[in-house]
Amino acid sequence: MALITNTNSYVTLDDAVNYFNTRAQSDIWFSASIENQERALITATSILDSYAYKGRAISSEQLLAFPRVGEYFDPLLGQQVSMIGIPSRVSKATYEAALHVLANEDLLSNTGYIKELKVSSIVIKESRTAGKVNDIVKNLIKPLLEDNTNFWWKVN
């Protein structure tokens, strides 16, 4: 499937290339074929669309979670920001999630996990695979999420 902005991707391939031209450690992006770059952007968009965001979709006909009606508090700007259009946080999260997809071949298969491995005196306990998104993506989309708190409250 070809990459189609606002249908299966939040960003264009050209936008992604421009982003990665200025980002450190983006060799993985540039070593991938154009087809794999497009697939990664489509997959990244799909992963991002699996989250519950504040506000509501502008139209019941749209295929992606954004654009939305609503606002979020952007901690970098220190103010409320409209979600009309595609927030820059979503675009950046799409680029970063696409890179994460390219860097982790088995990301979507969820096949690997080692609880304990012992060879002679060497012991590895609890190895994990990469998460669907990395911390960069989590931090970018956190202000946009419906429930973006990580706090729990104890009632005395």
C-alpha cells in the first residue's frame, strides 16, 4: 500500500526525509529503501492511532485519529494548544515511531523474551524486547492522551 497523507500516514515521505536530515543517529532511516520507509511511516501512524486522545475526531468519516476538536496543554509552550490539524507533536512522534519500527525488526511480532539464561558463570535474567514505542514517542504524545497522568491516589 502506498503512503497517503491523512489516510494512512500523518506525514509525507518528504517531510520525514527533511526531519531525519537534521536528526542525529538517523542512519537506519537512510539505509532503508523508500518502500520500507513508507511502510514504517504507515505502521507508526497505525501504532499512534491505537491510543486514546483528548477531544474528538473532526469527522466520523476520517480514517485517522487526527485532526481532532479539542485542546491539550503543551508543557513546552506553557499553554493550551488546539488539536485542529495535525499537532507537531504527532508529526514528530510519527517520525520517531517509524525509526523505532525500522530499528527493531521483530517489534510487531512480540516473539522474544528470556526469563533466565545461564551459561557457565554468565547469567542473564529477564531480557525484554523493545516496546511498540520508545520513550521519545511516549513523551511527545503524553500531553495529547486522554488520561496522561501516571499518578495513583491512596485514600486514607
